[in-house]
Amino acid sequence: MDITTLLIPMIKPFIYFVLFSIVVATIKSAWFKGKLGEFKVNLLLKLFLNKTQYHLIKNVTLPTYDESGQNTGTTQIDHIVVSGFGVFVIETKYFKGWIFGSEFQKKWTQQIYRHKSSFQNPLLQNYKHCKTIEKLLDLGHIKKHDKQDKAKSLIKSLVVFTGSVQFKAKFPANVCYDSKLIKAIKAYQTQLLDSKQVAKIIEQIESGRLKRGYATNKQHAEHVKTLVKDSLQRNKQRDRQERKQDSQGGLKPVAKALVRQTSNSPQSSREFSAQKPAKLESTESVLNVDVEPDCPKCGEGMIQRQAKTGKYAGVPFFGCTAFPKCRGLVRV
């Protein structure tokens, strides 16, 4: 008797199980969900924007340079929409659960039931994208371009969330759900560019982007890994310095959280010095600034809340987003 006739019926179910497991794992992966979110946004832009007015460029990888002109790596932009109303730089995020975060917070928090995780503020991420586009296009020759006026600013940043996600804090400017994306783009109706300028910008982006393909994606992924590694090393070095300061009578925990948080925001040091907090004595300290601090106990983000019961009913305070696992708080 041929043994293969016995083995094949036994092996087939195993092969099907392995293939099914691979498909399920791929569907549940962050990579697939990210691609699914980008596909959905791409579909919305193609179906609901007039192609004669809006030109879509997707998956754009651009080289980045420092002030001296030296190459510092690459940055990848999900979608760019070029129109007479401006250049829309769109960052897509696929999440589920609750999202906590504010405009200038370095890290935002995702919560799914009791599980919480932090991720980079996508507004700060997209800010780098916008600066790269601005440098590539060299917009000084366009008279109507005004960085200070959002309506007249040629580069417009948009962050769009897809998936079953709910924003629990106040929606920062230029952040929306995918269902509101088209409305957010069409809200800008000030004509800033003529047809020749639109065509020139499209040509500049297409000629300035790196060639699409596996090699470019791999190069960008390696660059991101290097950035993450460098960031972790800086954080470890900062923590060592802070522990050393503690042993020498340095900053209090909440003061360090404030300095760390404010150093990552676009506010200047003069603005921060004008917002000096009251005397800090413990982890339940008084805070008189508009910037949400990091939690002095666990380092997670904090969100402003209001006491509902007890002798402090009605009193606002900053509570840790990791509550009830962490009960760190800062009084306003």
C-alpha cells in the first residue's frame, strides 16, 4: 500500500488550517488595518472629489533635509490633494476604541476596554510632512500664501481617523473622522492657485518623490526604525539624568512632567515662563497652564476632568488616562 494515499488526507486539513491562520493573522495585523484605512480614504477622495478641481497623489515618499541641505532620511505621506484651494496633506490613522489627546500633546492614548497604549501625536507627525512639502515647493513666489492665516495658507494639514474609533477629548483643529473628510476639504473655498500653478505643484511633487516600490518602502521602514531607536536612547538618557537630579534635589515629579510636555509643544520658552505654575509639593499639585501634563506617576497622558462628588465636587483637575490602573492626578 502506498503510504502517500494515507498521508494526503491527513496533511490536507493541516495545510488548510495553516493557510487560514496566516490569513486571519494578516487581517488582524496593524499593517493590514493601516492599508485598509488608506484604501478607504483613497476611495472617498476618488469618488467624492471633482477630478477637474482636485488632483490626488497617494503614497508619496520624499527625502528630508536639514537646514544645511544634508539628507536626513525620508518621510512618507499617505495622500496629497492638490487644488486651486490649496495643497491638502492627509495623514490616515486606523484605530478602534477611545482616543485621548490634545493638539500639542506629544503622545495620544488609545483605550480598548481596560487596555491602553500610547502613540505619536499624528498632528505633530503631519507637521513634518507639511514642512517637507513646503520646502519642496518653495512657496515664496506665491503671493497669496500666508502661513499665519489658515484660510490663506497653501499647505493644509488634515488627520483623518478610520475604523470604529471615538474621540473622547475635544476634537483638535484639522482632525476628523473619515465620514467628515470630504466636508473638511470642501470647507476651504478661497481660490489660492490658478491652473498653471496647480500643474506646476503637481509636477514638482511627482518629480521630487522617490520611485514607488519595495526598495523605497524598505528604505523608509529602516529610517523609521533608526528614529525609534534613537528616541528610545534619548529617553533612557533623559531618565538617567532625571534620576540623578532627584538624588541631588532636582525638579519635583510634576514640574518635570510640565517641562517635558512643554518642550515638545510649539510654544516658546517665553510663553512657558509667563505661565509659571503654583508651588508644586506633591503628585496632587496645583496647575495653572493650558497644556495637559504627563502623569507624574506613570508618564501616560492626562486629560482634564471634574470631580462629581465629595467636598471637591465641581473642582477641575487633570486625571491620568490610565485610570483606574493609575490614580495620578494634578489639580488645576
